[in-house]
Amino acid sequence: MMSSYQAGLVADGSILLLGALSVYVILSTGQLSLGNAGFMAIGAYLSSWLTVSAGMPLTPAIVVSAAVSAVFGLIIGFPALRLKGLYLAMATLGFGEMVRTFFLNFEPTGGAGGFSGMEHVPLWYILGWTVFVLACVMICERTRWWLEIRAVNDDELAAGLVGMNTTVTKLMAFMTGAAIAAVAGALLAHQNLYIEPGNFGFDRSTEFVLAMILGGSSLAAGSIVGAALLIVLPELLRDFVDWRIAIFGALLVAVLLVRRQGILDRNVFGLAKLWRRTN
């Protein structure tokens, strides 16, 4: 039986995993988004308002929040099509800060004072949503759409020349990532029972990116490993209070230096299958 503290860590890890997956889907097309905390904020505030002020049940509220966030993903995705690399990262970062500033000054959701009154959700509910979203992403990895995503990432010009609609592929990825981030935000709000704009700053977006890159950016399973490490490592280093941040940072740098592609990649699973065949 887990203690409430351990259950909180598992819930935090699940929400972090969803955030990492939201970045993973977008990055798989070659687009780096540093604004997913903005989509998360939309999901958190909208689902909270729908459940507290409008009296909507939580599950439909999460679905509505994800859909609205996907629309914002589409709106941001269109101008993002013209940008690449650092310029795209800065543009999405600007979007995230714009959303945070909006809620900072939006009185119906509490403004700087935050929003509360949400009903607490049990751990199994958070895990259920996490498993559902993860399963959907992993199923998508086996579809034609994901082959198009990989093709756009590898060579967008060549993908267009063979008849792929690269614009639709990239926009769909942006919308999907935005929806996943909104689900993470809704679960965060109903787990913490209180949200304020500071919960959705740049540090939240970088945490998502770090978890995804650390675990492996070439497959969804990598985000599981990355999220687990970012939750577990700080706990293991709790006894080293003075050196905790330095040790944590050094371990992360060491992992990325040894395996630039992250801990997991498609080759790892390919070698595992080969080993099973030969044994």
C-alpha cells in the first residue's frame, strides 16, 4: 500500500509523462515546441472552470479542454509552419508566456490569486488517463500517419515530392501535442486542487522537453523512462541536500554525453528482437 506521498510522486510522474509525450508528438515532425506549458494551462484552467463554475463532470470537461487546446494548437501551428529550429522554439515559448500572462490578469479564473475548489481525483483516474494517452500514441506509431510524420522529420521536401501533405501532417501533430498537454494540465489541477499562473512557466515546458530527450526522442517509450528519472532521481539524492542539484545536473549531462539519442531508441528494441531470435 502506497503512502499519500508516494501516490503523489506517481501522480506527478504520470502528469510529467503526458507533458513529455505532448512534446514528443510535435518533435517527431522536426518541430521543437517550448510552449506546451501554455497548452497545459489552457487545459488546467478550462477544465477547472467547467467543473467548478459550470458544474460539468470531470471527464467531459477534460475532453472539452483537450479539444479547445487542439484548436489553439492549430492556430499556433499555422504560423509555425514558416519557422524552424531556434525561431520556432522562441515563437512557441512566446505563446506559452502569452497564455501565462493572460491567466495572470484574467479575473474570472482568479488572476494572480489562482483558482481553487476543484474536486480531488484518485490516483487510478490519473493513471487511467495516462495509460490511455500513452496507448493511443504507441498505436499511432504503427500507423501510416506516423510514417508520414517520420518522413517529414527526415526530409520534408522529399516527403512533399512523393505526394504527402506535409502541412496537414505537421498541423495534426501540433494539435495532438496540444491536446495531450491539456489533459496533463487538467489532471494537475484536479490533483493539486489549486492552480496559479506560476505553475505553467518556462520551467514546466523545459521539464517536458528534458524528460523526453533524456528518455529518448525517437519513440514514446522513451518518455516513460525520462519522466521516471526526473521524478526518482531527486528523491534518491534527498540525503545530499547541499550537492543535490549539482549531482542531478551532472548525472543528466553524463547520460546525454554517453547516449545523445537518449536512454531508449528504436535500435535498442531492434537489438532486443534480434537477441530473442538468436536464443
